[in-house]
Amino acid sequence: MPHRSMSPEQLDLIADRFRVLGESTRLQILSALRAGEQNVTALVAATGFSQANLSKHLQLLLRVGYVERRKDGLSAYYRLADRDVFRLCDIMCGRVEKEMKAQRKVWA
């Protein structure tokens, strides 16, 4: 991948998006949305979070562009804005899995 020079503003935006992914609650929400669009009630059932807590995290995910919202009457439906977020997750999950295997070998 070629090296790109980025402005401080661009780096701040990138850092903000990584901070959002740094919370396991938001990763669980994104994982639940991997199956497709869901309303808040379905997401509460899928995650076990309270509606207030879920809504707070959904607003942040919406703000940085990880999810999109569609209103239908009184219901709000959320879906992934871009599935590329899982490419990042898959890279990190693979790395963590390798580290855990290496640790098990040391302790075995």
C-alpha cells in the first residue's frame, strides 16, 4: 500500500473512527447488524443492552458513518453503512487468534 501524507484533520477523523471501534458494546451492535437491517427492539433483543444504552451507541455509530438509519413511522431501523468495517475487525480478530494460540503453546 503506498504511503500517503495526511493532514492533521484527516488523521483526527481516522482516530475518531478507531476510537468508536474501541468499545466492545459498539462492536456487538455492528456484529448484530451484520445479519441485516434491524429496528431498535430487535437490536435490544439481540444484544441484551437497554434501549437507552443501545440508542446512545447507535447515535455515535451513526455520527461517524458506520451505520445508517431509516425511519418508518415511530420505528427507527439501522443497517450497516459499509461492510468494510468488518475487514478491519477480521484483521484484528485474526491477529488476536494467533496471539492466543502462541500463548497456549507457551503455557502448555
